[in-house]
Amino acid sequence: MSTFHNPVLLKELRSRMRGARAFVVLTAFLLVLAVFTLLLYAVARQRVGSDPLNAGRSIGKALFLGVAAVALVQVMIIVPAQAAGAIAGEKEHETYDLLLATVLPAWEIVLGKLLAALAYAVLLIVAVVPFMALAFLFGGVTATEVLIALLGLLATALLYGSVGIVWSVVSRRTITATVLTQATNVLMLLGIPFLIFPFGSLFLFGTPQLPTWFGFASYPFIYGTGWLLALHPFIALGGAEYVLSSGDTRWFVPMPGTLQAGHQIWIPTPWLAFVLMAVLASALLLTVATHLVRPVPRNRKLPSIK
Amino acid sequence: MPPIIETRDLTKRYGTVVALDRLNLLIPAGAIYGFIGPNGAGKTTTMRILTGLLAATSGQALVAGHDVAREPMRVRRLVGWMPDSFGVYDNMKVWEYLDFFAASMGVPALRRKQLVTELLDLVDLSHKRDAYVMELSRGMQQRLSLARTMAHEPQLLILDEPASGLDPRARIELRELLKELRVMGKTILISSHILTELAEMCTHVGIIERGHLLVSGEVGEVLHALQPHKLVEIRVLARAEQALALLPGLPGVRAARRVAPLPDPVLDPARPADDDGPATLNVDYVGDGTGLSVVFKALAASGVPVVHFAEQSSDLEDMFMQVTQGLAQ
Ligand SMILES: Nc1ncnc2c1ncn2[C@@H]1O[C@H](COP(=O)(O)OP(=O)(O)O)[C@@H](O)[C@H]1O
Ligand SMILES: [Mg+2]
């Protein structure tokens, strides 16, 4: 109940959806998608020219993958940017203390801000639907794939938005929060793939002999690495698409390498792992953010993140 | 009924800076308490502790008997706070601003609609209901801010330098508004570093400097306590010298002197130095009105032609100067 009566959410929705900014961002988002779709279509057509039988399917697939990837990149940029300004903006406008002097609990402020950023993300994601539908019309893409792609976009928005909220609580200025947020996200995008080496070795060698690290091995380590990999939207959602297009729509699958070993470990399929991890990580980040919501010293004498 | 504000040895340190040093403040319900002190005296610090935004280093702060540190939510419902800065949102209309803060204070939606209308009416901003907050003038923003502090109908208003940065007209409007609030039964704690801003509207004053409360109490009492010395102005038609000789011997008179200097016999030879024309005398007197009438009678009885005998009104400004100077030395 209190989610829908959250004054912060209501306030944010009122003022964000007003003004030219929301409109401009949405228009730019759609333009980028449209341009990419056209380019992809042109390229895909040329390439399938020699195989007219499967042309529709290949074009559909290419369009779907292209639209999904472009939408994902855009959501990863726009949503955290929105979230980063959420609380730092209150400090800049000198309304933060006013907010803290009300009877709103910190979690309600944090949640209101996050939901406002997510509402914006939903707007963007809904705008993606017609493009996906186009790919769907060409064939080669299942409804399940489309739905999971949309869910993946939403989970990405949640995860990246939460990162933005944490930095927004810590920083005094929106610009600082934005830089820190985007830096964190780039670091996650570039850093997590390194984990693919221990995990990938499992894929590659797929043997009962598991690699040993510093004397201890193995399943828990690999398992943990897998969960971390699931935090990477491109790896997790790319993996999901790989699994789904092979026709495997199971929610839980045996961990690679354990099938032959005789003692199977069941793990969630990549998209499910991603959604679970996004929800878990966000819950953790938002809890941290809630605890960090406290009045800022007025004088800028004290050392703090500027 | 407990006092609406009470602090007990309230102390706040920022690192090595002592912002408040064992402050004991007592403000009765219904007062308009002028909290006066120069910049950096600790006014804002005190107010932020009272609203629960800042934790004291030691000591206690109570609002209507509730400990600010222990029952922060309860205290917030009792207090309307206006900081020394005005927080504005982009893209927000005047009515939305009030509606938002009322909602954040837990005022139910049904009540808010009417409340916003009432508040806008009170601060004379009904015609700006749909204007954007950012586009209001400074004075209007200040009044909107005041309306915001009352969004949850608190008993106590804590206003941090509300008059600073306002033009004279806006200042007068603010003063009228505060009088209205007092009639509504609100207790108001209002700070300023400029004494004249508050002089006539307060029932109580406290003067703070460098974290120390120098004096505090009803305006009259404080004036009385601070001003045992009265300045009495006497005008005589003649025989000023005789009066000056007589006065120091009378009870309560500390000093007497002629205000206008004697004409210089060299530069102004037309008038002799012992000219016995009209003169103005100043007398430094300690005592009450009855004693003062004795002084007057003695002068008259000795034949001095007194045409004017009046105690100079001492105002808060003098008092402030006197108190803070004493500390600066
Ligand atoms: N966040 C802070 N960090 C360090 N010192 C501070 C801080 N806030 C206030 N002070 C110091 O505390 C003293 C009181 O400040 P303040 O309460 O703002 O005074 P006033 O409101 O009367 O002008 C000043 O000396 C000020 O420099
Ligand atoms: Mg101040």
C-alpha cells in the first residue's frame, strides 16, 4: 500500500514526466533504436540474399538480437543516470534536509527514488516492444525469447538503477554521483568477463577433474564465479539467448561438467540466474543506501565525497 | 504543561570547534522567542538539534517534554522547521510543493486538498497556486516556505533567519504573518543576527554568542535586567551649572553632564562661557521610577527651570550591543 502512496514517487513522477527532458530522452532512445533497426535490416538482407528460404528467419533473428543489444546498452546508460541524480539532486536543491525532517523513513525515500527511475525504465522498455514485434513478425524468434529479453531489460534497469541510488546517497552533487555510477558500471562490464576464465575452463575441459585454486577446489568456487558472471547483463542474457535458441526452455539445468561426473548440481538457467542476482544485488545495495541516508553537514569543511 | 522547548546543558562540538557550550534554553508555549546572536554563534546548530537533524555531543534537548534524540518521529510531528536556505524543486507547482510536504508528514490525502488551500490563503499565495515554485519572488518563496513548515499543523515553528535576504516590504509582510501565527496559538522560535528585525514582534528573547546563552527571558524582564542604568534627559531654560552641581549629590544619580558643549569663548566671543541660557543635560541614573521623581522634585525645589525630564527608552539594539560588547572585550 505504501508503495503506491509513496509521496516521493508521486512527486518524482509528476515533475519528471513534465518538462521537455523526459520527452527528449525518449525520442532519442527511439531514434537510436530505429536507426539501428534499419541498418541491421539492410545488412541482414544483403547477407541472406543467397538463401531465400530462410531469409525471413535470419532477418528476424538479426533484428531481435540487434534491437535487444541496443536497448540494453541504452537502458544501462539512461537508467543509472536517472538514478544518480535522485538523491544528490535533493542535496543540490537544498531540499534533502527538508526531506529528512519529515516523518518519511529512509527506506521510503530510497524506494520512491528507485521506483521513479524504474518507472522511466518501463517507459523505455515498453517503447522497445514494437521493435521486438517487428522481429517476431519475420519469424526466427519465439515469444519466450522476446518476453525474456524484456524481463532482462527490466532486471538490468533494477540492478543499474540501484547502483546509481547508492552513489546518489553518498555524493553531494549529481555530477559526482553520475560519474561514479557510470564508472562502477563500466568496471562491472569489463571486470566480470575476467571471471570467465575459471568458469570457461569448465566448459572447455568439461572433465571430472576440476581445476584447483590455491589448494581448494572447485565446485563452490566455480559455482560462486558463475553467480558473479550472472551479474553481467551481456554474458547472462547472451547466454540465455544461446540456451533458449537451442530450444532449451528449462528453468534449471545441470551445471556443465557435473553431468558426466555423476553428481549433478542444478543451477538456474542464465536468464533466471541474472534476474535472481539482479534482485539480490539490488536488495543489498538499497539496504546499504537506506543506512547511508542521513543529514549532510552544512558547512563544506568536513572531508567527504564532493 | 512542560515548556515547549527545553535544553539541558546542550553541547555540540564539531571536531575542536565548540558550537554550543552547555546551553540551557527554556521556552514557554505560546511565546515568540527571538534567538539573537551574531553569525557563528550557534543558532542554526541549536535549531538543527531541535529538529533532530543533528545529534548533540552531550546534554539533552526536549520538545514538549519529548527527548529529541529518543523520539525523533514524535518531535518531527510537533515541529515545523524552516532552514536558512530555501529548497526549491524544478518542475514543481506551488500547490504540489505543499501537497508533497504534507504527504511526507503523513497528512492523509483527503485532508491535504483543503489544507493546501488554507495554507495558500494564509500566506497570501492563492493566486500563485499553479505557478512554478522556481518562478516565485524571494519574498513569495519565503512565505511558501513558511506555509510548508505548517503543512502538518505543528505546535512549534522553528524559523532560521527567515527575514534575511528579504526587502523591507517582504519583511513587513513576514512580520504580519508571524503575528497572525501567534494568534493561532503557535509557539515560534525565530533566529536572527540582526536585532531590529525581531525587536517588536517577540515576547521573549535570548542572546547567544559563541555557544553561550548570555541572557534569556521575557523582553521586558531582559531589558530590565540588562538596563539598571537609565539615561535621563533633562532640558533646562537656565541655571544649568547649578543643576549640574546639585545632581551628583542626589540618590541614584551616577553622573550628570551637559550634552551640548559650551560655546567656545575664543571662536564665539559673542556668547560668554558662563552663558546661562537653555541647556540639555544627560543623567545616568540607577533606580526605579519613584526615585526618579525624587530627583525631579529636588531640581524643581532648588529653582532650576526644568522644561523636559524624560527617561530615554532603551531598545533591544542598545541591549544587544551592550551585552555582546561585554563579551568581546
Ligand atoms: N558542519 C560543521 N563543521 C564544522 N563546524 C561547524 C559546522 N557547522 C557549524 N560549525 C561551526 O559552529 C559554530 C556555530 O555555527 P552556526 O550554528 O551555524 O551559527 P549561527 O547559525 O548562529 O550563525 C560556528 O563556529 C561554525 O563555524
Ligand atoms: Mg545560522
